Amino acid sequence: MKTILITGGAGFIGSHVVRLFINKYPDYKIVNLDKLTYAGNLENLTDVENAPNYVFEKADIVDAQSIFELFNKYSFDGVIHLAAESHVDRSIANPMEFINTNVIGTINLLNAAKASWGNTEGKRFYHISTDEVYGSLGEDGLFTETTAYDPRSPYSAAKASSDHFVRAWHHTYNMPVVISNCSNNYGPNQFPEKLLPLFINNIIQNKPLPVYGKGENVRDWLYVIDHAAAIDLIYHKGKNGETYNIGGHNEWKNLDLIKVLCKIMDQKLGRDSGTSEKLISYVKDRAGHDMRYAIDASKIQKELGWTPSLQFEEGLDKTIDWYLENKAWIENVTSGEYQKYYQEQYEKR
Ligand code: NAD
Ligand code: TYD
């Protein structure tokens, strides 16, 4: 039986990866390590929490000692590392948290794996990263695996730094690593501070929709289940030392996306056409706001046979339905500490 460590498994993408691995690989033991920050929620995993091949460990990857102890306890065969501080706006307000978790935390995991794996035969350290490390595109062009790193927010700088450390452990210590850089994800269980779930929640509650700047920034959206499928493929079939870009071939200008969302929400909520669009409120732009992200995913398509399975319209529809059907989840994750943070951030704008 192989034992796989998944970090950040109580978060948005991590919970989908944990579920996929538990169900698809009953002969793997899946250990989910998560600090349960505001973004980590075990409610994301209630359907699989009693699976015989699943264990949850509450731990902080910044705490080197407890990470070493966990590696000793379980003798992991592989690591899929998703734990991170993930929201750009929070990284602007509080960069140190990002440097600690995303950089130091990643190095702690690399060190623990190196110490624990004498012979690395059959072992794998898979680091999940973002396309934001490549910086910002103009109107044309796509990020490829060879695009030079040019991170511009504290979040993307911390992720870029962690990518560099992962590659350094590969080149220096022969650590069997693989990295993927993915575009913006959307889908069920995404914390309602990122664009889509925040706006869905605000429309439900008739609250303003804070569009940064003129809403002209472009993002390339991918359904989270397609990202989880790519992670499964790369974990099992990717080549050591390689990087794979993952993206949806699905670029949207923020304002266009928000208008489509408003239209669908009006229909689903039985409101007059145009009601949700009236909630749009243009607010001060994000500092250093990257203009455009878009991924060239041809390498993973050609080498591993991955393509996104869902059309965007279908993914968006499923996502909206999930939030409409899970109002208690939204209520639970946005209560307490988050409410205070959101009020402060919103009032500042
Ligand atoms: P998320 O914020 O929803 O979840 C992050 C998880 O990490 C949470 O469960 C949190 O509790 C945990 N965590 C945070 N700090 C920790 C610490 N110090 N120790 C242990 N656990 C800790 O993030 P997400 O959107 O699911 O992103 C997961 C990963 O994918 C991140 O590495 C992110 O950079 C990357 N990524 C995200 C996107 C996206 O669109 N969301 C796109 C590309 C890559
Ligand atoms: P976000 O979901 O924070 O992802 P990222 O910044 O990592 O791409 O934001 C997606 C886009 O939406 C980005 O261009 C910023 C914009 N945005 C808003 O206009 N208003 C908001 O309230 C949020 C959270 C984001």
C-alpha cells in the first residue's frame, strides 16, 4: 500500500484532489495535512472522511519539527503539495504570511522528504503552482513552460520562489520532483473571497459586486475537477524534473464574465433581467493588478493526453447550482474571522 501525503487537502483544490485519490486509488493511504486556516474547511470532505484509506493530520507546514515527525510516522511514498496562502488581495495586505507558508513551508517539506527518502526510487514530490509566476501578458501571447518568471504580487513572488526551491532540490539533491503551473480555477468549495464565489454570494445577498478598476483584466478559467484530473495524471505519468502548464483555453475579460454570471443568476433566482447587473460597483483597482493571464497547455495535452472535459457554460452552471444548494456551507465558512476581514477590505475601497 502506497502512502501519499496531500498538503492543503482541506482547501478548495486540495479537497477535490483528496476525494479523487481516495475514490480512485483504494490501495493508497491518503494523508491529508492541513493547518485549517480560514481557507481550510473539513466540511469540504464530509463525504469521504470515513473512508478506510483516509487520515487527516492537523499541522502547520511552517513548523519544521512537526513535519519531520509526520514523515517519520508515515514513511510517505509521495507528496502532492497544495498547502499555501492563495489570495492575491491578502498577500498585498499581509505578505509575511505568504512568505512563511508558501516559501518556508515548501522548503520544510522538501527537507523532510530528503531526510526521510534515502533511496528515492519510486518516490515523487509534486509541487502545485500557479501561472501567476510568469507575470502579466499584453493582448497577445500565452504562457508556456519556458516563459521567464516575472512574478509581480507578493503571492506570485512567494509561489515563484517556492518553484525555484523545488527545482533547486531536484538539481542539487536529485529530489524526484515535478511541478505544474495552472490558471484560475473555479468550481464548488472555493472560498467566497475569490471572484466567482464572492460575486455569486453577493448576488444571492443583494450586495454590491466590487469590480476592480474597469474590469478589463483577463483570466483563463478552468473547472477545478479538470485541474484535479491533470494533477492525477502528472503525479502518475509526469517526468521527473519537468514542468507542465495547465489551463482552460478559456479567456474571459472580468466584466464580460461578470455580466454572463449576472444574467444566469437572474434566471436561477427568478429575478427580473438586469437586476444583478445593477449591483456592479466599480472600485479602486488592485495594486499592481496583472492585466492578463493565459496558458498554452499543449505540452500536457501532447505528452500526457490531458484536455479540459467541461465546456465553460456547463462548469459555470454546475458551480452556481452548487453555491445555491450549499448556502449553509457559505454561511459557515464566511462567519467569524472572515466577516471582519471582508468588512475592513471592502470599506477601504
Ligand atoms: P485554498 O486557499 O483554498 O487552500 C489552501 C489550503 O492550504 C487550506 O486548506 C489551508 O488551510 C491550507 N494551509 C494554508 N497554510 C497552511 C500551513 N501553513 N500549513 C498547512 N496548511 C496550510 O487554495 P487553493 O485555491 O485550493 O489552492 C491550492 C494550491 O493551488 C495553492 O498552492 C495555489 O497556489 C495553487 N493554485 C491555485 C489556483 C486557483 O485558482 N485557486 C490556481 C493555480 C494554482
Ligand atoms: P481572483 O479570483 O482574486 O484571482 P487572481 O487575482 O488570482 O487571478 O481575481 C480574479 C480577477 O477578478 C482579477 O483580475 C481580480 C478581479 N476581482 C475583482 O474585480 N473584484 C473582486 O472582488 C475580486 C476578488 C477579484
